[in-house]
Amino acid sequence: MNQRILELEVMRYDPEKDTRPWFQSYTVPCESDWAILDAINYIKENLDTTLSYRWSCHMMVCGSCGMMINGEPSLTCKTFIRDLPDKVRVEPLENFPIERDLVVVLDDVMQKLQVVQPYIIRKDPPPADQEYTQSRAALHKFKQYTMCINCLVCYAACPQYGLDNSFIGPAALSLAHRYNLDSRDQGKSQRLDILADHDGVWDCSFVGACSEVCPKDVDPAAAIQQMKIEGAKEFWKQKLSGGKS
Amino acid sequence: MSRRPYVRPMSKTTWYMRNGRYKVYMMREMTCLLVGFYSFLTIFGLAALAGGSAQSWNSFLASQQNPTMVIFHAFSLIYFLIYQTFAWFELAPKAMPLQFGEKRVADFYIVAAHYIAWAILSAFIFWLAGVF
């Protein structure tokens, strides 16, 4: 297979030594079918064992290898060198604090994923036969939102989250939408208090970048806009019924 | 081992220069300036009409027909077409998806429906304005 020499400029940051991040350049002989993750693995194995980064599956499932590739947030296992120039800049995901080198601190979003109550909430008791049935049509209403792998590439693309990280953000909001749309769920009004609150869907100004960078076509921007409409409908329903709904 | 996470600053005033996607978004949001301007223009026109005299109304009309204003109106129309009509219609299927059975209606049909509604409404307004 053909080899290609790539120059990788990788952002480095050692919390024990550095006051700020800096770039280190590596010359990497790449196979033509490599993804950027392969090139980073090559560095780790052959050139510099001190480089820190996250990865696991190399097949767009685990969601841990998200980074900025030439300024664009994406999964490094899905970004192929054949689509890139000879010089590639690799940085940790934007909008997150850097823990070390290419590793970012994810605590904030992990907490946000819990805040939206991403589980089936029931008010009525479960069906007598203890099994919830769901038609295929009902499943298809929310299926795309189950595809999220929490890679957080969408948060790196979202300027609203970058400017003010109290915003719940794309992945957590589309996860909430996934449960709101689920025919087995009855927790929509319970979630609405969080979603329609100040840091919820109304913080989104529909830049749409989250959906463009999403490696799994989840389309978080769509989820958020649909929830805005739901929220507005609910608001008027409550107003018109004298706040009793 | 001590943790000392580094936070990269994001400029509050120039963040949208970072990539083309953000720039297009800002161009779309800037249509609000034109909306504001045309709101004032409408109020101004109504005030001229409420003035009662034919002269005040005619001078308002004349002010809109000088070449600078004509160029400005033409610019606004094109700007609105690109960054309001096209941009929002493209995004419409995201906010209002349609599903029949298991199949989702293709975005194309939702966008096309918007253009058809737009054409009908525009024709109605032209008819009201006596253009045809």
C-alpha cells in the first residue's frame, strides 16, 4: 500500500509543567487508508510515548476519540488522511478544559446527561403482562436520537456552549427528546421544567453546527427546535387553561 | 499528580470569525437589523399617512424612490432572499418533521411545500397591492 508522509501538529499540555498548551510537530509515515487515529497511535507507539489521548473501539461506536482536526471537531477514527492536506493540526475538543494533551475534562456534560432524566418515567403502573409494547412506527419516531454515542463533538461545535457552559447543550437535549418521543414514556411534563428553563432549549440560537458535525447523524439541532415548539405549545396550553394543565 | 485543567478562552466579540459555518449563521442573524429598519420605516410611513395631508404622504413616497433608497431596497430584498427565505426554509424540516407510518417524509417535500406557500402568499400580497 502507498505511504504518505504527514506532518501532525499536536497540541500538548502537561498540567505539572506547562502554563499553557503548545504545539509539537511529528512526521508520520502513514498508510494511505489510515484514519487520523492511526497516525496518533503511530506517534504513541513509535515516536513519543508521553502523548495522552482517549480512544477505544476505532469503529465509531465508543465515542471517545473526538478531537479538533484542522479546526473541525470530529471522531479521529472517522477522519481519513486521504481527505486531509499534508499538514494536519490536532487539538483537544474545543469548549472543554484540557486535562492533559488531547484529553479533555468531561465532568460537566456527564452531569448534564443525568439532569435531563434520560430514562423511561411512568405515572401509570406497568401493563399487566409486564411488557411494554411499541409499534415500529412509534419506534421510528425517536430511533435516530438513540444513535448518540456521547462523543461530545457537538459540544465542541456549539458556540452557545462555548460562550456559556450553563447551557445544557446538544447531546443531552436530544437525549431528553428521545425519551419525550418514546411512546412508553410519561415523563414529558416532568422534563419540561428543566428543558424549558433558562439553560434549556431557549439558549439554543439554531446555529446548527451540532448537526453538521455529528458523526452518527443524530441531528441534535432538530431535536432542540422540536422541543422549542413543544415547550411553546405547552406554555400556551397552560395559559389558556388557567395554569391547570 | 495534580489536576490543573487548562481553559481555552473564547472571545465574546470575535468567536464567529472562527469558521465559515459561524459566519453564515451571523449573516442570517443580521437580517434582524433590516427587520428593525423596515419596522421603523413602516412607522414613519404610517406617521406620514396620519399627517393627513397629501403632501406629507407624497414626500414620503418620493423619499423612497431616490436612487440610494432604491439600491438599498434591492439589496435588502436579495439579502432577505438568501439569508432569511432560503436559510430558514432549508432548516424547516428540522423543526417540523413529518412521519407517515414508519417512513419519514423526505426533507425535499417539506421545503418545497414552504416555497409553494411562499409563492401563493406573495402573489396574494401583489394582488392586494394592485400589481396584478
